[in-house]
Amino acid sequence: MPKIDPATVPLKTGSIYPAPYDAQMAGRSSLRLGQAGGLTQFGVNLVILQPGARSSLRHWHLNEDEFVMVLEGDLTLVDDDGETAMGPGDCAAFPAGDANGHCFVNRSEAEGRFLVVGSKAPHEVATYSDIDLKVTMAEGTATFTRKDGSPYADKGNG
């Protein structure tokens, strides 16, 4: 089995979110470990959150399962049930189609890291719980729209 050296995996920073939401991902980066290993059926990412950073906008997936395990630091899971403290070894699962919007926030003074494993559906829709936005992923292309399917105008007024 080929060993993956995380030090050789490119660090991904920034966000594919349209403005103004892209700026909210400052302090978040990730290593696409599964991609580095040639995996195609599911993704494996090491997400790194600096103090004050968040993993994503609160969202849920229509077609993809998601599993998270905290590796380092003290993070907060924010979902429809409220907030849950998460530390090393704590896990959370988000089944496809469950409309429980979720994200992770680092409210501590130290870096936090978690591993996220998710299926790679050929067609995916993620809905953002707190704003009028959703994304459709098809053939490697992300298309952002409003929840009703109307076009999202990237003018910074969300």
C-alpha cells in the first residue's frame, strides 16, 4: 500500500464560495489526502482550522455521506441541534439527505485539525442552511444558485 506523505501534498487554501462568503473561510486550509493517493470513489481531507476559523458555511449534502474525526485541538460542531464541543478522537457522521446543516468552528487559541471522509457522488447538491444559497456539483464543476434554483449574482450582497 503506497504511503502518502502529507508534507508533499499541496496545501489548499481559499474557498470556491462566491463573495462575500469566500472571505468567511479565512484561516481554513486542507490537504486532499485521498486525491493525492489516487482515490476516486470517496474523498479524504485533512482540514486545518486556525484560531477563529470555520470549516465551511453550515451545509448539508443531498447525495453524499460525510464522516469527521477530530485529530487535534478543541473544535465546536455547529448544527441544527446547537453546539457540541469536539476534541481529539471525537467523531460525527452526516448521512446523505439529512438536512442537518453543519460546520466546525475553532474558538480556541490553538490550531485544530480534523479528518473528513466523504463519498463522491457523480451529481451532488449541497444546501447552505443559514443563507439563500446552494451548490450543484456535476462533472467537476460547481454551480451556485439560490435555494429556489434562480441564478446567484456574485455581487457581494448574498
